[in-house]
Amino acid sequence: MTVAVYPGSFDPITKGHTAILKSGLVAFDKIIVAVLNNESKKPLFSVAERMEMIREAAAEMGADPDRVEVDSFDGLLVNYARRRGAGVILRGLRAVADFEYELQMANMNRHLTPEIETVFIMADDAYFYVASTLVKEVARLGGDVSDLVPSSVHPRLLAKFDK
Ligand code: PNS
């Protein structure tokens, strides 16, 4: 059984993320979506809120609950992955801009833990430009992001910005 960890800030989860998750389920038996506990980055949503939105999004996409687990972690990702018995770190790749950062992280993680492989899935072209940071900015400024985030995320975004 191949278990993959899909780590990220997920502040909040977008349809770009859910597309990666869906593709990942074609390749891996189980995916642990792992939310980084990064209070220092001043996230918009708490870890609990982010985990709840991911669970709702996974249910909305009809994912088998036995194959998708939602968890949070802090400390080194590779230590978390090893502790959870995951052989793969799953990451999505969008434009070239993602590449350098992802290459650096993948190589550092390989240096730390050679037995864990990072696997990239290309972002769905419909969501190539979708990033949580942009989604938050557009929502804050009153733009319509309703089709870029799972349906349960949208009202929560509006509520954060009093829209
Ligand atoms: O969604 P993000 O913010 O791009 O995800 C980044 C994440 C969580 C994958 C990365 O910051 C991470 O793995 N953080 C945990 C700490 C760690 O292991 N750092 C060394 C990475 S080489």
C-alpha cells in the first residue's frame, strides 16, 4: 500500500488543491493531507478551520474517506512523513515560478530522508493561476472567487472579510 503525504498551508484549500488530490488518488492508495501548523505565517484560517474545510472539500469531491485523511503537523515534514509511514511526498506544480522552490525542497527532503520520494503532479490547466494567496487577496477586495474554491470554503472566506 502506497501512502502519500500531501503537505501544505491550505489557507484555504482551493480547487487547484482538490484537483491535485483527485489525481493523487489515481496514483496512491492513501493520501494524508497534512496542514502545516504555521502560526508564525499569520494564516487567515486556524489549523482547525483549514482541516475542516479540507474534510468538507474531500467529501464534496466524493473521495473515499478511507483513502483520504486530514491531519496537521509541525516540525520537519520528512519526520512527519516517516512517522506516518508515508513513502511519498505529493506536491502540485503550477507555473515555472513554482519549480525552483519545489526543486529546492524536494532535494533538501531527499538529502534528509532518501527513502521518501517527492512526486509532483501538474496542476489542472483550469487552475494553473489559482493560489491561496491570490484567492484571499481577490476575496478581500470584493472579487468573485466562488468558482476557484470548494463550495464550503467560499462563505467562510466572505465571512472573514465581512463581505
Ligand atoms: O503550501 P505551502 O506553504 O507551499 O507548503 C509548504 C510546506 C508545508 C510543504 C513546507 O513549508 C514544509 O514542508 N514545511 C515544514 C518544515 C520543513 O520540513 N521544512 C524543510 C523543507 S525542505
